[in-house]
Amino acid sequence: MNTSANEAVHPLLAKVVAVKPGETRALLWSFAYFFCLLAGYYVLRPVRDEMGLASGVKNLPWLFTATFFVMLAVVPIYGALVARLPRQRFIPLVYHFFAANIIIFWVLLTQGIALSVTAQVFFVWISVFNLFAVSVFWSFMADLYDSERGKRLFGFIAAGGSAGALLGPIIAASLAVPIGRANLLIIAALLLECAVFCAMQLESAAAAFKAQNASAATAKPDASLGGSWIAGIVMIARSPYLAGIATWVALLSLAGTFLYFQQANIVSALTDDPNKRTAIFARIDLAVSLLTIVVQFLATGKLIKRFGAGPATAFLPLVFAIGFIALWATPMLWVVIAFQAVQRAANFAISNPAREVLFTVVDREEKYKAKNVIDNVVFRGSDAVFGWLFTALRGAGLELGAISLATVPVTAAWLALALTLGRMQEKRAASAATPVENNT
């Protein structure tokens, strides 16, 4: 997008988001990048959920555990890659690798090779792919936009992902039966390659920030980070702020895993047809995306800017608390579906963009290394632990309603943590801004 086009689009865009002159091009490419990335993922997600059921609900804890151990193996490789390659090289490399994986799975599924094993491996792989791909994206965003910009613009950027998450389920729901679930993978691979193109265009747009942002991340995108692959773990252990974010993510995993297992049990009882189950999951995703995108376009940026990252991240625990109370009172199918839709919309539309703002006030190495450990190892490790915990509670005879009620106090602690992190973020942002203000 050239300068004249930026000038023409800016007044229209400014009516929706608080974008300033010089930010339009980067903002639109960020939007497009996340759109393509999540469109590709949400074409794959219903396939993953169906394959998880095809393996048997009782095997879900094992699949979550396998995902965690794969994460443990992959994170050191990613850490070494980030330490040695500049951002403009390792980001496309990561996405090209995942696109190649998708093609391999397409061959295995279309040729009917070891379908049972392939389904289980695919479930684990896409669980890894999702977190890695999105984590890399938001690391790039935290690298490019400072705290003030993040509060204004991350809601709109996240809406790009929600628009993609709207398109993906439409594609999957419409084509899962006519073309078969396996051929959805080709569409996902093409969308992922489009995301790579957008990321490279964003790299060139980032140059426009050089005169406005003094951060080393923007000034030197071609510089590698250095350090060791294990640095991210050390950073979290030494920083109460990063450890707090990691705890927030672990509590998100607890609440989300408990709800996911309830959903899996219910949908498994509805039908045995894999294509129909894929379409059911796609329609749930579609409902979530519709609700999310409306909130992101109309309210997210304004809410985060007005109230700060803490209250915005605290909104999700509040939603979970209300939802689990509703499940305790009425543990029925429609409640689970409504709860799932509202909590995911609250996460994607408000709390997740706010959580990414938390990372705008850490140093560049922490944005890529510590964030990657938190988003991937902590999240998937928590998934595995809480998946087994849910299974143990059910095995002990607890009904869904009782488990839901027992989770409510956890959401209260989670909410308090979110507010604390928000206050810490504001202090860090103010401290970082002080030297600039003194020089003006």
C-alpha cells in the first residue's frame, strides 16, 4: 500500500480505530496477517476436534499429554532458531515448515495411510501449530507496537484474526461433506502461505515506525536476539511479572480444559459421522467468531484504552465464574454451547488482546523467548495436567455440576491476579515513558 493509498484509507479507518498518521499501512498488514493465519487454523480446527473424538474421548488426556511433551521437544529448537536468525528470516521459516507439515498430513489422509495413528498425530500437531503460530504473531506485534499503540490498535488487529476465524469455519462447514475433511488441509496450507506474504509486507511497513518509535525491535528487525535456547525459562523464573503472566495462562488452561472436556463428551454422544461432527464444530466456531468480531470492531480498543490491560484481562475470569455457576445450576447441552461461545468471544475479543499488551513492556528477548515458553510449554503443560485432573474427578464420581461449582473459587483468584498484572504493566509503561518525556 503506497503513501497516497494510506492517506485515502486513514480517515475511514480512523472512524473505527484510534489510528494515527503513519500507522495505517502497518496496521492493515497486521490485520491481514492475522486474518490469513486464523482463517487457515480455523479450517483445520474442526478437523482436529473431530479426530480427537475419533480417537475416543477417553484418550483425550493422553493426547493433551503427548502435546505437552512435543512442546518440550520443540521449544529448544525454536529458541535456538530465534537466537541465531533475524526476525525477517525466522518468522517465514516457521510458517513454511508448518505449511509443509499440512501437505504431509493431506497425503496421509487422502491415501488412507494408518488413519487411526494419523488422526492422533494430527490432533497433537495442530495443538502445537496453533500456539506456536499465534505466539509468533503476537511476539511480532509486541515487538513492533509499544504499550500506548498496543492499547489503541491490538483490538483492531485481533479483529483481523476474528474475521479469519469467521471465514475458516464457513469454509469447513460448507465443504467438509462435499469435498471431505482431508481436502480442507490444502485450503489451510494456501492461507498459511498468504500469512507469510502479509508478514513480509509488514516487515517493510515497519520501517515507517523508525522515526516514531525508538525501540530496538523496530530499529533493528534484522538483528538476531542471541542468547541460549533455555533463556526463556530463566527469564520467567527470575521475573515476578512474567511468572504472573505464566500463572494467568495456566489458570486459563484449567478453565478452558474443563469446559472442552465437557463439550467433547456431549458432542460425542450426538453422532458417529466424522464429517457431520466436523461440521458441528465448525458451526460452533462460526458462532464464536461472529460474536467476537462485533465486539472487537466496536469496543475492544476503547475498553483497553479506557480501563487498562488489568480489568480487560480480568473480564475473562469473570465470564468463566458466571458460566461455571450456570453449568452447576443447569448442566445441559445448550448451556455448555452458550458458555463456550461467550467465553471464547470474551477471550478473543477482549482478554487476549489485553494480555498481549502485557508483553509490550518487556524487553525484546523476553517477547520472543519467555513469551514462547508461556504460550506453548506452560499452556500445553497445564492442558495435560488439568486434563488428567478432570478425568480423575469424573472417575471419582463427581458430576459435571459439582466440578463446575468447585472451579468458581479458582476463577476468583484468577481475576485478582489479572488486576495485579494490570497495575504492574501500567507502572512498567510509565517507567519506560519517563526518559522520553524528560527529553522533550
